[in-house]
Amino acid sequence: MSDTVTRAELGKNADVRAMPLAEPTARKADRSRIPAIPVLITLATASLAAAAGWAMWNAYMGAPWTRDGTVRAYVVTMAPEVEGRIVELAVVDNQLTHKGDLLIVIDPTNYKIALELSEAAVRQARANAQNIAGQIPVQEAQVGANKAQVEQEQAALTFAVQQAARYQDLAQREAGTIQMEQQTASTLGQTQAALKNAQATLALAERQITSLKAQLSSAEASIDQAVAQRHQAQVNLERTKIRSPVNGWVTNLTVQLGDYATVGRSVISLVDADSFWVDAYFEETQLGSIHEGDPAKMKLLGYSQIVEGEVSGIARGINIPNAQPNDQGLANVSPIFTWVRLAQRVPVRIRIHKLPDGVRLIAGATATVQIDAIPRQAPH
């Protein structure tokens, strides 16, 4: 009986030891279900990334933006129009100046002397003209006297002709003497000579008037020339003071007090404070959605504030290297890879409307630009 109990206990223990054999099967079933979770997570992440990418693409195409923006401004270069030593330097580098402010003074000594000489030349020219003008009435009076003399000699000649004809007729009829005929003939010749002399004197006097009038015209031209030279001397004297033509900042000032300034050589440059704009270089694929008047938002590198503006123009041309001819006049065409097409970048000019407080515009600074395109109806 004990053997029977022992066998039964051994059978129970064997059943107990055999029961855990069912666990691996359950674990295999659980492991077969676990890989589905990462796949679902991956698919969900990919879907979200695709949606985000599509949204960013729509935003990029609907509101074009670029990091390739540059702050631009006009720079006014001041070069002296007269030469001389700089005797006064009224500004320092990076100083804000206003239109009309004094910048540089060139030694005016020589130009003051030139102005005085030109004023003396004007007075001399006017005196010469007045002298000639005063001679013309005197000569005109002389012409009048000469005309009267000519008329007197003309009357005397008429009388002498009549007397000569009368005594010649009397002599032919032997009613008068030959002596009287000869005397009247002599008187006629003398009268004719006197008339010719009076006429010559009159012509000379008239020519003298013509000459005086020509001299007067020349004197008046000399006055005009002297006045012009005086005006030039005045301008040169004024040019010894170089003033600011715009509101702006002095930049890169290298000239010093005592330097010799020469004509046409730059001595000072000003950044025009009223001329700032931004050039945004957009890819040509984005230009279709950009139009003049579209509002723009800009952020300068180093600032968090938004600068507002609008599109004022799109460049109509950029440099094309392939268009440059070689020594033979042939176009230089560079080889390209047909599977790579890089979009050209075209400058888009942005007019600045509002500058936030604390933002400093510097020509050459970098800017990020976004264009908020205005919806437009397609042409019918």
C-alpha cells in the first residue's frame, strides 16, 4: 500500500513539474504582437512629418521668404572741387550730420585774392565801356556837322555849275569875257573837290561811329567775361567749405587736419540716412508669387524685432557669365550637369516702412525677409 501511495505522489509531482511547459507558448504569442507598436509609431511619426513638410512647403510657396537679404543704402562721396590745405575738420568718424552742416574747410586765402582781382577786372571793364560809350555821341555830333558841310558844298557846287554854264554861254556868244568863263570853271572845279572832301570826311566820321560801336560791344563782352570770372571766383571761394548734401553718417573718415586736398579725390563719405532699403535675393521659382506692393516682414541678424516694409520693385536683369564674349567675340559657355538645375537668385527691393525702436540700420547687414503675397485674380 505504501508503494501505491508513493507512486501516486510521484505522479502528482510529475504533473506539477510538467505544468510549466505551457508558458513558452504564451510568451511566443505575446512576442508576435509586440513589433506592431513601433511600426505604428513610425507610421504616425512619418505621417506627421509629411503633414508638417507639406504645411511648410505651402507656407514657403504661399509666403516666400529668404535668409539671403542685405541692408542697402546710398553712399555720398564728397570730393573737393578746389584744391588746398585742410584748415578745419568739423566732424568725426560715425558722426550724424544734417543737410547743410559744415564738414571740411579748405584754406580760402588764394581764392579770396582771386575774387578781389576779378572784382577789379569787372570795374576796369566797365570803365572802358563807359569811355567808349561817351565817345559815340561826340562822334555822332561830328557826323552831323560833316553832313551839314556836305550839304553846303553840294549847294555851292550847284551854284558853281550854273555860273559856269552861264558864262560859257556868254563867252560863246561873245557877250562875256573869256576870263570870267575860266574863273567860273575854276570855281566849279574847286567846289567839286570841296564836296568830295566833305563827303570823304563824312564817311570817315560814320565809319568811326561804327568802329566805336564795335569797340563798345567788345567792351561789354569784356564786362560779361569779367563778371563771369568774378562769379567763378565767388563759387571757388564758396567751395572751400564742403557741406553735407544729405542727412547721414560720416563713415570711414581717414582725412586729417592739415592734409592737402586735391580736386576730384574723395576726402569724406556719408551714408544717406534717408535712403535705406533691403535687397532680398529670392530664387526665380518664387518670383511668380511676388508683386510690387506686397507687404514684407524683415528681421535683421542680431535683432528680434520685426521691420515692416513692402516690395517696391523686382530686378529685371542679373549678370549671366555665359554672355561674356572671349577674345574672338564668341560666347563663353560653361559645361553644366543636366541633372542639376540651380535656380538663379534675383534681387527684390524692399522699401522700409517702420523701424522698431532700438534697431540700427547698417548698410551691408544681413536680413531674413518674408513676403506676404496679396491674393490676385487671374486675368481673364
